[in-house]
Amino acid sequence: MLLKQEKRQKRHKSIRARVFGKKDKPRLCVFKSDKHVYVQLIDDEKGKTVASASDFDFKKIKKGLAKEIGKLIAQKAKDLKIEKIVFDRSGYKYHGQIKEIAEGAREGGLKF
């Protein structure tokens, strides 16, 4: 029987086989630890992180913070003249914080 983490890693491998970020359309990768949330824009052709954001950038309480992180990464992408991205949920189910990050990024003007 697979553990919860092993199931997520299996889904992540499946997603990464299909999702690839380029210079003009980078990959928005999300990672959640037990306490924090991290988001990166990655150019897979060069293997470089273009921009990143996390909940460390805010001094607020946790509730509703995921949408703000999405808006922050969208603003950083706009500063770099990036409008389109590929969303990589890293094997996490699309609800809760992952959904809030995606909605925040869309509100910030990113298209995916």
C-alpha cells in the first residue's frame, strides 16, 4: 500500500512528463511543506528559476495567504514581461491552497 507522499510523487512524475516550461512560457511550480508554500517560475530549457515567491514574503496570518502568493508571482512575471505560463501542481490535488494560488495568479493577469 502506497503512502500519501508516494502517491503524490507518482502523480508528480506523471504531470512532469507532460509539462515543460520555456523562456516565453515558463512553468509555475508549486510546493507545499507542512508549514509553508513556495511558488517558482521555471525555464526548463535552461534549468533556471526565473522568479519565486513564498509565504515568507508576507507578515500575515496563514488564512487566505495562498491567493496573495499567486498575485505576487503574477506581478513578478509581469515585471519580466511574461503573460502565459504552464501550471504544475506537483502532484497535489487541485483544491485548497493550490486552487487559491492558481486563482490569484489568474487575477494577477497570468494566462494558463
